[in-house]
Amino acid sequence: MESWVTALCERLGVPVDDVDVGGILDLARDAAHTVERPAAPVTTFIAGYAAATKGGGAAAVNAALDAAGELARDWNDGPDAATPTLQ
């Protein structure tokens, strides 16, 4: 996995130090288990996209992972649960 992430980051021009693989996998797990399985890749893509629109970098990625993870973990309460907003 580490060599894949490094190669992918190099190919896409992303600093490998900005990629929190554990956080991404945690988010994917939470989305798959509390929303539905296909939500995992969609959720991680949207979190990455949100981070990019906020300027990118590790801080933006972590904020997006945190906000999306909180929503996914609360999803058992349905879409009307408190919705964290990425600032």
C-alpha cells in the first residue's frame, strides 16, 4: 500500500506527506458501515475535492476528513442529523 500511495502521489503531483492514508481509510469504513458500502469511495472523493477547493494541503485534507467522518458516523440518525460544515 505504501508504494502504491507514493507512486500515485508522484503521478498526480500530490505531496505524499499531505496524504493521511489512515484517515482516508477510517472515513471510507465509516461511510461504508453507516451509510452504505458504495458511499465509501464517493465520500472519500468528495472529501478530497472539498479539501482542494479550500486550498489543498494537509490542513484542508484533515478538516474535510473530520467533517465528512463526523457526518458519516452520525448518519444512523439520518440526513437530518447535525451536519458539520467544512469551514
